[in-house]
Amino acid sequence: MDVSWTLWALTILGLCALIAVDFFIGRKPHDVSTKEAGIWSIVWIALAALFGLGLLVFGESQASGEFFAGFITEKSLSVDNLFVFVLIMAKFSVPSHLQQRVLLFGVLIALVLRAVFIAAGAAVIANFSWVFYIFGAFLIFTAWKLIQEARADEEEEEFEENRLLKTIERRFGVADRYHGTKLFIRNNGKRVLTPLMVVMLAIGTTDVLFALDSIPAIFGLTQDPYIVFTANAFALMGLRQLYFLIGGLLKKLVHLSYGLSVILGFIGVKLVLHALHESGVHVPEISIPVSLGVICGVLVITTITSLLANKKTAEAEAAAEAGKAEDGADRGAGIDA
């Protein structure tokens, strides 16, 4: 898809306008209700759908298909990010009314950093087609690692600050408590960070680690930088509302890691096949409609199996509780006799 500099500029301006509206709405710190999060989640998804349909009407059908496949993939991978966001919020004991502000700026930092990754990835792909082999192998390895982590019985997870974050904290210092929405304060004449700023940086920089698999994944679906950037932008900008909407449901998606591993593995194979094709080897290539069908199918199956597994666990726990109650009643009756 040929994208002019004018279209790039208009797209970035449009995204900045949407971010400004989002900031204006959430400018006052408050506890986000499920209703508010649900409404705005629908709005962001609707905007992404309209953008994809716009590509279909004014652009190309292939570009539209690539956008939807990329958006759904990035959205599903971003849900996995929310697990870490929950750990970060708990680690820094972020007050509930400040969490929406943290996520707003954290996601904005993540979007800027991802734009840099996308530009670098597009430049590498344009000059070195063999990089598809590396991307494909990396995604297949990541898929296997996800399965191993899902199978590991980890009772409790805790967020660990990355080296960059620790360096920033040592260099500037951190206040001992939150000061509303302030990012910096004066402490004994020295300007120091507030915990709010540290949390924003934690979320923004931690997302870079997730970009290491999500960026190669979407480049496996499309090599168009415009589609890659816009799909990432729409997926990330709705992440704040998604956090409040399904934050309490995340633990119920017990099979999500398995689903994401299948998706990443599938895209990894697709990348390797594409690399072989570019090298002159006659191998079948996986089309965008097939990719879109596989991604959606895996997510639907993962959701259904997760809900069934949770229902089965709940029934087993209820039966165990009932059994304990009966045993207690029997022991009580024996003592009375």
C-alpha cells in the first residue's frame, strides 16, 4: 500500500487528537467504573473497525485484511500485558483513583517506543530479507517458552524493576509517597521523582519487552509500516479501558498463554515460509484470510476452554466445601450422641 507523507501526517494528527480527547476525559483522577470502561472499550474498538473499513473502501482489500489481522493479534497480545500491569500497580501500591492516569501516560510512552521499534524493523526488513528467518525462529521460540511458563506451577508472581528503571531512581531519587498527579517535587531543595512518575516509566519501558515479540508477530502478517503502526496504535490506545474492564477477569483466562503461544507459533511458521519463498524456494504461503481465521479461531477456543475450566474448578471447590460441611455435621452429631 502506497502511503503518502500527507496521509502519514494526517494519521498521526488524528491519533494525537484521539489521545487528547482521552486525556481530557480522564484528566480528573477518579475510580473508573466498569460501565465507563465498557463504553470506552467499545468506542476504541469501533474506531479501529471504522479505520479498517476505511482502508477497505479507500485503499485495498488486502490492506484492510492485514490491519484487522494485525489489530486482533496486537490486541490479544496486549491482554497478556495486563497481567504485568496488575503486578506493577500492586508493587507500587498505586491508589485506585490514580491508576487511570498512570495507564494513560504509560501507554503513551509505550506507543512512542513502539514507533521507534517499528521504524527500525521496517528499515531492516527493507534491506535484509533474511531477517524473516530470525523473526520466525524467535516467534517459534517465544511460543514454546510461553507454553513452558503456562505449564510451570508458579504460585505467586512479583514485578521486578528493570535495570533502566533502577538507574533512573538512583539518579533522580524518589519521594516516599504519592503527591496527587505531580510527577516531580522538591525535597530538601532537590528535584525528585514521585512514585507516580516511576510507575508510568515502569509500564512504558516494560512494554518494550512485550514489543520484542509483538512487533515481529505483526511483521509476519504485513510488511507495510503504516499498517503495523496503526494496528499497534489502536490496540494500545484502548488498553487503559480494557485494564479496568477485564482486570478482575484476567485470572479466569487460564488458557490465554496457550492460545497466544499457538498464535505466535503459527505466525512464526508463516514468516519462515515467507522467507523461503523470498529465497526462491517453492513453498506455499499462508494468506491473510487464513491467518485472520486462525487467529480468531484460536482466541474463541481459548476463551471457551478457559470459561469451562473455571466452571469445573468452581464446581469442584463447591463440592469440596459441601463435603467439609457434611463431615463437620457428622462429627457434631457423633458428639451429641
